[in-house]
Amino acid sequence: MKRPKLKKASKRMTCHKRYKIQKKVREHYRKLRKEAKKRGHKKPRKDPGVPNSAPFKEALLREAELRKQRLEELKEQQKLDRQKEQEKKRKLEAKPGVEPSNVEPVKEEPGQCKAENKGKLARQNPKKLYCQELKKVIEASDVVLEVLDARDPLGCRCPQVEEAIVQGGQKKLVLVLNKSDLVPKENLENWLNYLKKELPTVVFRASTNVKDKRKITKVRRQAPFKREICVGKEGLWKLLRGFQENYGKAIQVGVIGFPNVGKSSIINSLKQEQICNVGVSMGLTRSMQVVPLGKQITIIDSPSFIVSPLNSPTALALRSPTSIEVLKPVEAASAILSQADTRQVVLKFTVTDFKDSLEFFTFLAQRRGLHQKGGSPNVEGAAKLLWSEWTGGSLGYYCHPPTSWTLSPHFNENIVTDMKWGFNLEELEKNNAHSIQAIRGPRLASSILFKSSGLTNGITEEKDISEELPKQKERKQEKEEDYEDISNDQESVEEEAGEESSDISPAKETWEEALPEESQADKQSAQSYIFGRMPEEEGDAYDFSTDYV
């Protein structure tokens, strides 16, 4: 009721009415909670990701990146197939003589189209696409930067690609020694003196923490990280600008190299922005990408070189992204380990002295806590761990340059002088000396000495790439071997039910030789329980007629 002399009515109400409203509201919310509980509606949990304490984190990230790449390739292939179908339909409609009634519609099952797309993608070899994109980059470039890993510069050079650059016309080839903070300074200076006799060489260290301007993130104060600052950027900039001024017009710079040498990281460091995809896994860049650095200089990112299968196992393990899948992990890691100094490997990984690679992987698995079911060391996991650390950007190892300098077979003196024309080499030497002083490399004693396998042969022609896909063959062979092993194990268990198991793999035999006698005895007793054989004393059947208290 509105009282006199008041513009608004009073909001007062009786307690009975107020309590009744509150009760109705409580009942309403209780009803909503009950329905939500029946539906089972829960908030989606965030993916915690791989913890930093995991010893095989890099290998897991590589596998995840490979899966992501396969899905993207599938989507791209399906898109291309759709476009081709649409073009065919347009051509049929554009032809005046062909009537749509004459064309009989083909009825397809719903799953047939997807199966055909997958089959086409399986038949198509992505290595041919890499060769096509690499040729485009070389043809479009005036200056080609060949990125080398400073830990093994000679193994990162491809004579076939360098020969194609020389034959391509008046193109300049410049070597970039990336990851120079992972080798001792003395070794870096020796390699610089060796390589600059043939081609202009730039000492470089790409920045690992580049801001992505496409994503808006909150700025936080963090402690300075030792690899955030890029080294050698000014020297490379001055070299390219000087050549552009002598050239007289705008230039295009192509960046080439083997997988995981840091091609995209160099472009991001020069641009000071994360434009190219960078990751732990090999072969992230699958097509050429044009990035303008200024009005007169444009840089082009390219996919990695295709490694020839005729190379040594060490070169395949280090330079090929599919080596860990084509080769077995133990074989790939053993090839790398055979070229490293045994004493320094023992000190670096803090393991005991080993006789062979299998024993080293056993010790490494025990050291890093990699175990299989039953407590046996995971040898394959340890091999993958070594391979990921060796191909990644954290492990410090180095190679000695050849004692005597000889000109590469695909070069001659005239080509060398032409390659150095237009560059200010004196200024480049000063910038390289300044970069070496700014880099804090590891000590010689803490690095691992590695024996380089020499130049790595690559494939530049599409016809040289085989049509067969090794992954599918390997998977089929592994499945057949697994089925054979399972059948053999079952037969041996049935035949030798009362005796000790004798079908032990050679890897387990080597482990048992290294173990003491007591542990071997325990292992044999454990194996008898695993195969379902009880000791003779406890082999009697359970008597259900008697009660056990």
C-alpha cells in the first residue's frame, strides 16, 4: 500500500512471505543441481601435458608433432581432392556437347570416399614435395644461406645441393654456423678458419625465446635466460646489406639445410618475431615461406634436405627425421655412440664403464629410471632418449676439422672467387671475432668428442626417390616378427613346462652376465613364476574338502 506524501511504495513485506520466497529459491536451485548430477555434466579438464621431470619428454614431444603433421597432411590432401572434383564438374558443365543426363552418377558408399583419400595419401611420397619446394627456393634466391650445426659442420654440408646452386647461375652461397654455443671456443675458431677458405662463413647463435606478436600475452618479469640473446645477427645483417648495395637491386635470401639445424630459428631471430614454426621434432617446415625483412631484403624458409639412404648409419641417424622409425632405435643410437669418445660419454651421462652399446643403454635406463613391466631396464627407451638428446639443441659435443684443407670436388678456384665477390670479408671477420667473444661455450673437458662421418649425400631429383614407403614395410615386418615370437614362446612353454626357460633374448643374456650370481638366481626364480610354473614342493592342487584356519 502506498503511503501518503511518498512517491514510491514501501518494499517491506511480512516475514512469512519473505521466508516463503527464500524457500522456493532454494528448492529451485536444488532441482537444478539434481538434474545436472543426473546428466553428469562436468567441467572439461585441461591437458596437463608432459612434466619437465620426465626423462623422455623430448621423444614424446617428437611423436606428438609427427601425429600432428600426419593429420595436417591428411586434411590438405582431402582439400586438394575436393578441389579436383569441383574442377572436373566445372569442365563437364562448360562443355556444350556433353549433357548432364549422359553422365551416369556413380553411387559411392559413405566410407568409400574417405578410404580412397587415405589410399592416395599413403601412395603419395612427401619427399617429392620437399624436393619441389627446395628447387623453388634455390631458383628464386640470389643469396643462399646453408645452415650448419657447429657441432658437426662437415656432416651438415650436402655436395649435391651445393652443386645445384653452382649450376643454377650467379647465386652466392654463404655458410652459417648455428648452435655455436654448444662447442668449445677453440674448436669453433678452428672450424671457422677451415670453412672461410672456401666460402664466406658467419658465426651465429639463434635466440630460443622470440616473442609471438600474433598472440597477446601478459608481460612478466623473468630472470634472464642465457640463450635469449641472439649472437651474430648484426654480422649477418651487414653482410647481406653490403651485398645488396653492390648488387644494386632488391635481393632474395634462401635458407636451406638439414633437419634440426635451426633454419626457422635464424629467420625468427632476424625478424625478432615468431613467424616460422619452430619445435623439437624434425621436419616441421614442409613448404617454402616468404618473410620480408625490409624493403630491399626478403628471406625464404625452405624444407629440409632429403637424406640419401646410401649414407652411413650415423649420418642417417643424425640427419634424417625418419631414421628413428625406419631404423630401430637401438641401431640408430648405437651408430651414434660408436663415433663418440667412450670416456667422455661415461662422464657426461654418469654411468659405469661399458663394453658395448647394449650395456650402455642398460646402465642409462637404470640411471634415468626407465623400466619395463617386471623391473627389466627399457633399452629402447634409453636409445630413444640418447637419440633425442644428440639431435636436439642441448647436448654439447664437437668434431675436429680435417688436418689438411682440400677444395671440395664440386668447387674450383674460379667458383670460390665468384662466391666471395660482393661481400665485405674484412668486416665479416671482425664481426665473427666479436661473436666468438660474446658466446660462452662449454669447456673442452665437459664436451664429448665425436668423429664426423664427412659430407652427407642428399637427393635433389624426384626420380631418385623410391616410391616404396619404408614405414609400412617395417610395421608389417615387426608385426610378423611379433606373431612369430609369441607362437615360439607358447610352444617353448608347453614343451619345457618342468624345466627352466631357455628362450631368453641375447639382450637379456648380456644383462645376466653383468649381474652377480645372487641376482641371477633371483631372476631365474622370478621367471619361473612369470611363466606360470610353480616349484615342485608347492605344485599340489588345493583340497576343497578341508578347512584352512
